[in-house]
Amino acid sequence: MNFIKTSIFITALVAAHPTLHAEVYKSVNEAGVIEYSDQPREGAEKIKVKNPQSITLPKGADVFSTQNSAIDTRTSSSTAYQSITITQPANDSAFNSGNGQVSISSETMPALQANHSIQLVMDGTPYNSNQSGSFSLSNVDRGTHQLQVNIIDSTGETIISSDITSFTLHRPQVPRKAPKSN
């Protein structure tokens, strides 16, 4: 295993069992590769493993509007929307994008009214809004993300929201070479 994967593995292993804080030793083998162990070896250095930082992410229900939100009661029946849906990417899809480029498309039923716009929300963060319903994001991190689009009026109030669409983005990683001994 390379250094980073080994470090992450050991940190996670120690953190997973806080009552078992075993001693961890770091050594360099004959090929110059750094190794970690719970057993002391000749020339090994005892290291202190810090508690990892962790965050608790909010649940999707706390971040996103309710699915297919009811039509705003202040809006007249002539501007009522039947639906707004994300047409691209498909729900639960997975795809590769080396530069993290993601294209998002949506459609409304009926057509969008002149004084309304479509707002993109990804992972609970509102992004820009437009009247086309098409968005292009770049440098999106690898991993699973959640999208939602909202029709908003001129005051920024949400009229109707789409269902939440999930997608997984794969981005290649340049393999790191193991350190060489001098």
C-alpha cells in the first residue's frame, strides 16, 4: 500500500476503536517504503495518532425543499405548474469527468412563465438561476451528489421544486509513486 492509503487506514482503524488506543510504530523498510505497525521493530519510531476530525452532514430532508412542493398559494391558478423535473443527469447515474464538468438540464410543465426562473441546488447549496433550465458546473468533486431545481418567482420565493436527483461523479486520480531510497 502506498503511504497515504496506509496512513488513512491506520488513522481510521485507531479512530474506530477509541478504547483500544494501541501504540503505532513507523518504520522504513529496505526498499525505502514507509510501513506502519502495532508491533515495535528495530529502528521503528513510536508515533502518536491524533483523533481524526469529523463532521456531521445534515440530512437531505433538512436541506432540500419537500419533493414536489405544493404550489405557492399566493400564485394565481393561471401560473400553476404541474411539474419540474431534472432530465440530465439521470437519477442514480454514475459517470466519469476528468475535469469535474457536470451538465444539468430540466424541464417544466407547462413552460416557464416570463417573470419566473429556475434555480439549481446541489448538495444543499443554491447556485445561480436562469430561464433556460440548463446549467453547467465545472470542477465538481468526485463522489455522490444530490441535485434539485426550483421554480422561483421575481421575489426569490420557491413556487415548486423537483424531486431530488442523485448522481456519482468519478474523476481519475494520478497514481503516486512510492518513495525511493537514496
